[in-house]
Amino acid sequence: MGWLWGRSANGFGASTSAEEATEGIDASGLTVVLTGGFKGIGVYTARTLANRGAHVIMAGRNMTDGAAAKEGILKDFPQAKVDIMELDLASFDSVRAFAKEFSSRDLPLNTLINNAGVMACPFQLSKDGYELQFATNHLGHFLLTNLLLDKLKATAQSTGIESRIVNLSSAAHAWTYKGGIRWGKINEEQGYHNWKAYGQSKLANICHAKELARRLKEEGANVTANSLHPGGINTDLQRHLVGIVGVAARFFGSFAKTVPQGAATTCYVALHPNVKSVSGEYFVNCNIAQPSSYAKDDDLSRRLWDLSVEMTSKS
Ligand SMILES: NC(=O)c1ccc[n+]([C@@H]2O[C@H](COP(=O)([O-])OP(=O)(O)OC[C@H]3O[C@@H](n4cnc5c(N)ncnc54)[C@H](OP(=O)(O)O)[C@@H]3O)[C@@H](O)[C@H]2O)c1
């Protein structure tokens, strides 16, 4: 369906593939940590960045899937530098263990891609007692980013190359609860709505990147933070869609982006020189886009930051 979609002035649009978005870019020397890198658009992002020369550390919770993902990339690109590491974003202990293990490897870190996600699942609590979509999609990434931030700053300082943080959000951030965030009720089963909870967590991804970008600018760090919607892509993300919703998702899926197209905006924001010094923005189809009014509310982003610090401080 790519022929239906136009391209913007920068030459990129909905039909752009990850390969096109990174054409001619030499990423050798860059180290990337990518969450949710074993499946879906994550694994395609990993293979694209690795094919451009980056050392990609794919992080995920199922190491059998990880080994298969790594093997698949190496089969196509034997020269690729890819590693797998264990990370369960729904567990603060696991996030802390990952950061400790990463730090023990004494690697630089140029790029952090917060890609992993769950969508529209039935109500569940994470290992730390937080609503699962908020915990996985937002809190786990919030904690991970904070734990890796010094390394991102230090790498930028020692290399003179800007470090980048990329949060995978979704257009679904606009379908959140009234008020944007369910302040004081995030973990309440009563009133839980699987789609609104997904929207809330994806709104949090945008607000996280925006508030982080503001803080990084304020301190003069050579690190950017942006968020993006990858498009609609048929992946395992739809695993919780059953009944008529599942049928509809499969029908509309036939009009979806391909996985290479779905990985394009992530690869663009992570690597492209056009994005140098751009921070706090939301991208769609490799272009800056306007998110919802809640996502533009600076007070909401600051309040969410404080709440996230409080929630992730729990040991
Ligand atoms: N596909 C779309 O249409 C679409 C649209 C908008 C936004 N997005 C966003 O794009 C991102 C990638 O989605 P996708 O379509 O590639 O989905 P996917 O194929 O389901 O991949 C998601 C990845 O996240 C991992 N993950 C889930 N929970 C995790 C946890 N607790 N700890 C560590 N890893 C975990 C999954 O691992 P397991 O296999 O172990 O669960 C999987 O590798 C998500 O953030 C999603 O919200 C996707």
C-alpha cells in the first residue's frame, strides 16, 4: 500500500523503509541499547542499525527468542555486532540488574531505544504492584533511562557525538483516560480500561521524552530525547485483541505498514543527521508531528515525572 502514501519535504513518509531512512549513514562506532529487540519492529530496528555498523545490544525477557533474533541477524549480516541481554521491564529488580550488568561491560552508550511494549492486556499488576501497561511501557523505561543516563552523557562528552534517547509511543496516546493520567488510581482495577490504559502509558512515553529533553537542555547535556509513533504494523503486539476487535485488527492490518516501514521512524530518529540537536519532539513517518493536547501540557509532564520518580524509588 506504500504507493498510496505521500512523502514530505525531507523525502520521507509513511512508505519509507528503515533501509531508506538510514541510507548512506555510517553508524560504526555507535553503541545502541534497544529494548524489546527480540520481536516485531524491535528486531528489524536492530538489524538495520547493525547493518549500518552500530553495535546493538538487544534487551528482552525471553532469551530463547533473543538467541533466535541474534542468529537471524547474523545469518543475513555475518559482520553485524549484536548482543542479547536479559531485561524484564515489568520488574524494577530486573531493570536494575540489567543496568548493573551493562555497566560492568564497560561499553560506551550512544543511543537508548525504549521500544518494548504491551498493548491492551487485561488488568494485571507488575512484580512491583503497578498496573502492567503503565509499568512495562513507561515505568520500566523511565527507570532504565535514569540508570543509563550518566553513561549516555559521558559517552557524548568523551566522543563529542550527541547521544540520543528514543521512546516508542503510539498515536493511541490520544485515547487515554480523561485527564490524561489516572492520577491516584493508576493501579485500581475498578474503572480500568485496557485501551485507555495503553493510551495512558503511550502518553507517558511522550511526556517522559519531553520532560527529559527539557531537563537535559537545562543542564547543557549533549543528549537528546524524542518520541515517536511507528505507524500501524501487524505484529505480536495485537496478541491481546480477541473476538470482534481481533477480527477488525486483522482486517485493518491488511492496510498496515510493513515491518521495515514500521521500523523506519525509529531508525531515522536514532541515526539521521536531520535529527541532530532536535529534542523533545514527537515524530510520525520520519517527520515532526503534533501530539495530543495532553502531550503538550508541560505541567502534566512535570507532574508525571515526579510521580514516576516516586513510583520507581520503591525497592
Ligand atoms: N505494531 C504497531 O502497530 C504499533 C503501533 C504503535 C506503537 N507501537 C509501539 O511499538 C513498540 C514495539 O511494538 P511491536 O509492534 O514491535 O510489538 P511486539 O512485536 O509485540 O514487540 C514488543 C516487544 O516488547 C517486548 N516486551 C513486552 N513486555 C516486555 C517486558 N516486560 N520486558 C521486556 N520486553 C518486553 C516483547 O517481548 P515478549 O515477546 O517477551 O513479550 C517484544 O519483544 C511498542 O512500544 C508499541 O507500543 C506499535
